[in-house]
Amino acid sequence: MTEKQLTFDDRNHQLTNINVWTADSQWLVYDLRPSGASFTSLTIERINTRTAVTEVLYQASQGAHVGVVTASPDLPPRYVCIHGPENPDAYWQYDFHHRRGVIVQNGVAENLDACDITPPFTPGALRGGSHVHVFSPDGSRLSFTYNDHVMHEWDSAEDLRNVGVAVPLHAVCPRKQHPREYDGSHFCVLVSQTTATPTPGSDEINRAYEEGWIGAEGYRKPDGSQQRWALAFIGDTLASNGEKLPEVFIVDLPAKMQDYALAGDQPLEGSATRLPAPPQGVKQRRLTFSAGRRYPGVVSQPRHWLRASQDGSAIAFLMKDDAGVVQLWTISPDGGAPQQISDSRNDIQSAFSWHPDGKAVALICDNSVMLCEIASGKMRRVTARSDQAPSGDAVVISPDGQQVAFMRDINGYRQIFTAALS
């Protein structure tokens, strides 16, 4: 149980919860936010896990900040991160609905999502802020969460968190009628549907978030066909008594890139009083129905993101057992009863990631980094138990399955660590 501290300087080093390793399992990417609490990092960087050599990948300017960086699953690596607004002012400063994604290569950042906040809006452009951009397992497209400036200005209660997808269909170049509008390299759409007033006891949601790609090549449906593209996410429903009840949802995505540009019943680009709508035929489906449980709902603490096994057969999430202990659970993309995987006396304390062989998940429990075997639920310590638990923000296994990256707070600063899994 030997762990290796990689960073030592008097700065906070923040890993994202997924895709922090380059595809060759040699570099980790990070930003310098203070424990993730505020968006003040000027750079995104990477560190070599063998030599501890660090490199600045990109530095923001003109009062902007960057963070929440992830790497592509291919080589040479591409990096994507949140970019705050340049020259922020009292009207337009960093906020959920005032940020964008950028793809960084060779120190140059290109806008991922276009922005168009004046009607007529542009299909494929967003009208607000995107967040936590994650490449699909083949690196061809990205998911993100989203908040809408237009709706925020019209009625802030209608600015609902949603899940979106960016595809390299073509660049999107809206007419520039406002100084905060810009072009983007990818065609972006929302794929979730929310309403500010869900009907209690229904499948309607007022928030979609913490999404994850399903499988390296999607998942197999009950009829034996393969659904190539899909995302799982948490959706906040209302129970019959009106209480918030987070549940697991799935949305199947188009097989053909050009189908993302086909509008459904409502415009892709939205309107002055409506959020952008999903493409034609894209409809979310609820997977968990936990209202009858003693402790219903996907837990919000620790914060975690839905993660699927590489073969797409299981979506992992955290939920309390009947004793009130936070455990690891899985559910099939086809639905059915969720399966309790862990049976720990102690709460799981973190986000998690799958081993590439699909047999285990890395997480924090009992103040240790652990591997939880999917077949048996057995926990194996990867690091010794410590008085203070490692950070719950990120526990990420390398693509080769040999290492796990995580963070600890040392003398007031968040530092990056790795531990061997073999």
C-alpha cells in the first residue's frame, strides 16, 4: 500500500473526476483552483507521473480563468476545459451561465461551443455556459452540463441545469449581434429535458446533471441490437410528497452525426422563453424508481458522477442501503432492479472510476483509497487508512489499469498522489 506524492508546492492542485490521464498513462492534467471552491485558476497544467516534470498547457489572459480540465482518450492528447469570460464586467462575469468549453492543443485554445444570445438564435450554438466537458470513450464527441443565459435573464427559475453533447458536425458561426457572442468548433445540442415544475410522482425532472458515457461502444438492448451512443445522468424528480428525489436516467443518442441537427417538436436553438430542445427522437428514460426505499434516491453527498462499465452493461451510482450507509450500486441501461455491490459498514466517501477490465471500481471508503470488486462487493485497500480521508472529488484509474490518481490536503494545500494497483 505505497502511495506517491507528485506535487509539493504551495498551490492547490485540482483533478477532475474523469479523464485526467493521458492515453499513455504517463501524464495527469489538473488546474489550480482552491479545492474546487472558486474559479480562479489562470492555468491548466500536466505532470508526468514518472518524472514529476510539469508543463503549462494553457494560460488564460484578459481577466479570464480556466479549470476543470480533462484529456482526450487518444494520442496526441487534446485537452478540454472550462474557460471564463475575458474582460469580465458587472454585467458579464464568470457564472454557471457565463462560461464556455475550449479545446487546447499546442497551447492554443479554440472555442468548443458557440454562443448566440440574441434572436434569432442559431441551431448548434449555446446561449449560456457549458461545464465539465468529457470526451466520449473514442474521443469523437463530448458531453457537458449547461446553464442558459437567455432563460436566466427572462426568469432565473427557468435557468435549469441540463446535459448536452458537442459533435464535430461543422463549425457554428452565429451572427455577432452582441459583444459576448462567439463562434464554436462543434455543433452543440441539449439532450435532456427539464421543467421548472415537475409533477410530483412523475418522471419529469427540473435538473439533469453528473452525466457519463455508457460503454466503450454503447450498450446492448434486450432485443440484441447495439445502442452505439448513450449517456446516463442524474435527474431530480419530485416524489409524491413533493420532496426532491434524484434518480438515474438514460438518453439514447443518434447514430449518425448529421441527425444531431434534426429538430424535434421544439427548436434545437430554443426561443426567448424556452430552453433549447433535444434533436429529433432523443428522449430520456428513467431507470431507477427508489421512492419506496427506506432511504430513497441517488445521494448528493458525496458528489459523484454516473460511470458505466466499459462493456456498457452496468451504470454505477451511490445510494444508501436500508441501514443508511452510502453504498455502490449498479443498474443495467435496460432498466430492472438496481444491484447493491458494496456492503460496507462505512459510507463511500467519493466519486469513483471503473477499472478498464470492468471487474472493480476505485473509490474512497474508511479514509482509504479502495478497490471494490463488482462480482463480490469485497473492498481491498489501495492506501493505508489515514486520519483525514483523501479528497472525494476524484479517484481516477489510469487507462492501463496500473495506477490510481487522487488528492490529499497537505499543510493547507491540495496535492496530487498516485498509488499502484498491482
